[in-house]
Amino acid sequence: MSENTLAGKTILMSGGSRGIGLAIALRAARDGANVALLAKTDTPHPKLEGTVHSAAEQIRAAGGRALPIVGDVRSDDDVTEAVLKTQGEFGGIDIVVNNASVIDLSRSLDLPAKKYDLMQDVNVRGTFMLSRTAAPILKDAANPHILSLSPPLNLSPKWLGAHTGYTLAKYGMTMATLGMAAEFGPLGIAANTLWPATTIATAAVQFALGGDAMMKVSRTPEIYADAAYEVLVQPSREYTGQSLIVEDVLRAAGVEDFSRYAAVPGTPDDQLFPDIFL
């Protein structure tokens, strides 16, 4: 694993109240990073654990500084306010993590128009606007990164036709990120995407993909967090414009045994459920 550190670095993340985003925040917090969370979850959800405030408490307990910001990544005003608040609180921004995402695997004829619009607004527009708004501040950081939790572009009909609305939204995140890698590269800002080879045991997987049975054949969010960490400590002028896979990143960092990441200890790797888009 990398000997570099995120100590003193400032991360601005969309979402992050729970799941993968929170795991990434806690991994950075263990180094002493500053983490600002732009999230809607101000009060507890009836079915989902965690709020932006409880996440902030966990970040502080892990050793980091936290700035919970209640807002919606779909709102330009909220995004601008989040960027300015983060800069004001911590003196700059080193990293943007585009974590907020909406999932709906409905077929095209079954997907409500409002849900299509929501996925486009949060996944694609949210990624673009948060990254764009933070870029003028990111460029002044010593090692600035944009990281989007989205898959590589796979134009196989298997994925293009499986759930077209969701596929468009996730590929849109990736295209926005890779576009910014090219556009902001001369400024020294890295932009990469990161996606797992197996499903991850989160509430989204439980409610949208396969319930408890799917959770048992998934890996924990910590594998995503460890891979994200490895990406974010790389030199930004050299490590950019890539659609990265979680397990490949960790292998490159020297990790050979992934058994500790199994949601159910002892589950063999060949019994884990492969994630979509790969």
C-alpha cells in the first residue's frame, strides 16, 4: 500500500452520509484529512441509516475534521455554497469526490420520466457542476484530484440495453470526468473514475439490486475506500484520465489477498457477485 498520506488534505464530497462515500471519508480521516460533505440527509431516513451529521461525527472520531453541509447537488446555489464554505473552513480544496448517485435499473418502458430526470440531474449534472465549480480552487492545490464513482465505458449491447436510463446516467458521469481530465490536465488537476469488480454491500445494493442474498455475496465498502485512497495520493499530473477498477488499483499497490473484504467472512472470491458494466 502507498506510503503517501492525505494528512491535512481537504476533500469535498457529494453525498457521503453512508455506504461507500462514508467509507472513503473515514479512510481519509484516519490520516487527519478534512472532509466536507454536501448531502441532503439532514434527518434520519426511515429505511436508511445515517445523516450528514452522524457521518461528520464518525469522521471526527476517526481523526479527521468534518464540515457537514446540508444541500442538494442538483442546486447550483447549494453547490456554490458548498465550495465556498469548504474553502472558507479549510483554506482550500484538494480533492473532489463525486459520490452522490441515483440508481434505478428499470427497463426503458417502465422507467418514470421523473426518475430518468433525477438520475441525469444527480449523476451527470451533479458531477459536472461540482467538479467545475471547484476547479478554480482545485488548481491551486499541490496535488489536486477529481474522483468519480462511475464505471468504464463499455459499449456492449449487454449493458447499453440492460437498463438504458441508468446506463446513460453512469456513463455520463464517466464522460464528464474523462472530459475534465483532458480539459484540466494543463492545470495539474487529475480526474479519474473508479468502479468495483464485485457488488458492494451497501443499502443501494440491498434495496435496488438483490436484497440480503446479494449482500452476502458482495464485498464491503472498505475495499472501495482503500482503492480510492490509493488513487488520491498519486501525483495528479501523472495519474489522470483513467477508468480504474478497484481491485486492479489495489493489486498495483501490492494487495494480493482480498478475503478480508468479503461481506460474509470466508466467502471465496469465485462466489462473489460481479458488478454491472464490466
